[in-house]
Amino acid sequence: MIVVGLGNVGTRVATLVHGTGLPVVCLERDPQARGIAAARALGIPVLIGEGPLEAQLKQARVKHARAVVAVTSDDAANLEAALEARAVRPEVRIVVRLFDDDFAHHVYATLGNVASRSVSYLAAPAFAAALMGREVLGTLSVFRHVLLIAELTVEEGTGLDGRNTGDLEGPGGVRVLAVRLHRRPQDYQWNFADRSRRLVPGDRIVIAATRSGLARVIQ
């Protein structure tokens, strides 16, 4: 694997991959980068220089690489690394760090066999969970979207009281994963079959939802 950029992220990626036993080579243009010493201390080869990136990738034996991870702090440099690696080895797996989310989405949609990630995209699940409160059990990243997994209790007079699971899913953005009926408090029923049964106070549901879908359900 080739890691382009030895900032905080690149150094961490190189260290973790090295720990799995997979050979790693790092490319870094700044001879003062803090990650150079850390990589070399682990015995990871580091190529330093301002020369053409294509030449550096070839020197790092990109033709034999499983993947190229471009994680510098410069979107243009990361994209350049992706394109140069693709030109030399079309089937190589590429992971690109991009700060501009729209740009990252465009790269993901345009280039095959590329995983593009923006900083805001990676941070979004944590922010979304914090915004929605303690009902959220966790988050899932699905392509470039965030799904929230939440457990909700039906309380009298709330928006859930008297609705059925089909009603909740109808407008979109919500999927009911499980229902726990108040009369059977120990048992969650996954893939709840009775979509017409109306929820009553004391019932609990587990849902997967977009942020807007969850906001609609808990109103």
C-alpha cells in the first residue's frame, strides 16, 4: 500500500496498515513533516521530494500496490495522486481525502474503484447523533449519507401514539427495524409483520432514519 502524505491522518493510516503486516511505502513532499520520523521508526520506507508525482509513485512500485491512500491537506494534490496512480495501474484501489464535500461527491460518482471522503462527511454522523439527542443508539454511513439508528418509546399524546409502522415509513426517510410491545417488554420483534397495528403508550420501536426522517417521527 502507498500512503501519500504524512500528516496526522497519513501517519495514523500508515501505522495501522503496517501493524497488519501489509508492506507500506509513504510519499511526502515536506522534509519537515512530523510523520516522517514516526514512519521510519517503524521501518516504513519514506520517499521525500518535490519531483513529479508520477515518478514518485513508480519509484514506490505502484504497479504492485493493492491501494493508494492520498491524505495530504491539499485536495488538488490528493486528486493528482489518484489520477496518476490510476494511469499507471488502472485496477488499483484508491482512497482520497477531500475537504470539499461537493468535490468529493463528484470524484466518487465519476471515478470507478475510488473511495472519496471529505472531512465534513466523516464528522457528520457524530454531529447528527449529538443534535438528535439520546434516542440515537448509533449511526451508519451509507455511501455519502448518514443513517441514524434510534430507539423510541411511545408516550401518550405524542406523535407516535396511535400510529402504525406503515404510517411511519410512508413518507420515506424511516424504516422500522423492530417493535417491542408493552405487554411483552422482554421481546423485540424484528421485521414486525403487522404493519397495521397501531402503537400504544409503552411500546418501543427501533428505527433506521435520516436526520429529517427522525425529526418527523419524534415531533
